[in-house]
Amino acid sequence: MKNFKGIFPALLTPFDGNGKINDEELIRLVEYNIEKGVDGFYAGGSTAEAFLLSFEERKQILKTIAEAANGRCTLIAQTGCIGTDLTIELARCCESLGYDAVSSVPPFYYKFTFDEIKSYYFDLAKAVDIPVIIYNIPAFSGVSFTAGNICEFLNDERFLGVKFTSNDFYSLERIRRTHPDKILYNGYDEMMLAGLSMGADGGIGSTYNFMAEKFIKLLELFNSGNMSEARMLQAHINDIIEALIKTGVMQGEKYVLDRLGFNMGPCRRPYAELSEEQKDYIDKNVIPLL
């Protein structure tokens, strides 16, 4: 089995001048991060603008990433849709492409009961022969899992672990205590050190796209017990994130990569494009910190 611990960029989706997926730049982004030493990629997630893409576009980026990585690292695909059948179709596609695991947000919008959500995940787990990772992101999905809810999945061997994009670190610690062998990913980049301290095995994050080396170092410092330097590095990372929040995080991340030599294009509408003033702010408050 591939190594699922460590640092996994949640890959952004580049677009060309016509608003189409720019496969060439996506391949470059994969290579750029492999050269930095990331452990794998989280493909097709929130950062990929998955819910602004067509179903075929989602398949396209997953195929491009799998071919670019070519077995050199661990690949996790976020295949979540509101409907179970669509999620399974995308998951089976990923399995055929050689992904090591699939992940999914809970079905959202219709305020499904936990029993319905549980059926959704178990139907997914039954449909593929690769492990499933629960994606806990209550701020965006509107679904608030308790530690007990998550453990109902993790008690089954088909569920590998959790992408934990929440600041409820008490629940994270409770999950780690009851399931020491499962994989737990910290989701909020600005809280990476806190997640590690409560039992995370690594992280999945969007700012990893352009500064994965900082998170690789942060994990090394934590694992070596150098907490003073780790806190300093987390604070430095948070200075960058604080500046991005003021301009729009995903738009800002794409612009940072543009400044690093990529051609990412803007985010899909209804996201607004950055103004010249916002770009100038990033130039002055983010680029010098990289």
C-alpha cells in the first residue's frame, strides 16, 4: 500500500484564455510539487473548483493528474457529488486510473439525515476496491459530523481515514484515541500545527500548491519535537494566509502561482477576478515571504 501520511497539496485547476482546463499547466503543477518532495496529491477537491466544473471536466482533471504523477506518489481523488450514483461513477473512474483512495464530501444542500449520509458512504465503499476517506468540512458542506459519527465509518476497514477540515480539535483527538491506525489529515492550513498536536498524520491544503516545502518542514519540526521553531514557521505561514484572506484565497493562490511562472488563469465565475490593487497587495505582502 502507498504511504498515506504526510503532505498532500489539494491541487488547483488552471484555466486557459478560453476558460477551458489547461492540462499543460496542471501537469507542470504536479511536477513542480513532486520535485519539492510532497507525499501525494488530493485531486478534484474544493480547491480544484470541483463544483464549478462539469462532470466531464472533473474526469478530465483526474485523468491528467494520474497520468502526470505516473505512480510516483500517492493519489487521493475527491469524487463527491450530491447524488450517490454520480459519486460512484466518478469513483470507479478514479479506480480505473490508478488512484490509491477516493474521498468524498457528504451529500449536501438537501439536509439529508445522518442515516442517509451513512448509506451514501457505505454505498460508495461497496462500489470500489480502493479505500474511502471521509471529508469532514462542516463550514462548506453544512454537515456537522460528531466524533462518534466519524467513528461509525472508521470501524469499517474499507474507510481509511478522514480529511478533517474543522477546528474542533477535541473531536480530532477523540478520533485518534479510538482509531490509532487510521489516517487523519489536518485540513485548515493555518491550523496545521494544532492538528498535528492532536493526532493528525499530515495535511491536505490549498496553499501547499505554492509553498509545500514550508509544510514539509513544519511536519519535520513537529516530528523531531522542535516545537519552538515549528510555532515560528506556522506563524510565518499564517502571515501569508492572512494576506491571501484579504484578497480572496483561491484567486490569490492562483495569482501567486502566476507570479512564480505558471499560467493559472482566473477562477471560474461567479468568483471575481482580482483587481490591480489586490494583485499589488499580494506582490507586497505575500511574494516577499515565499
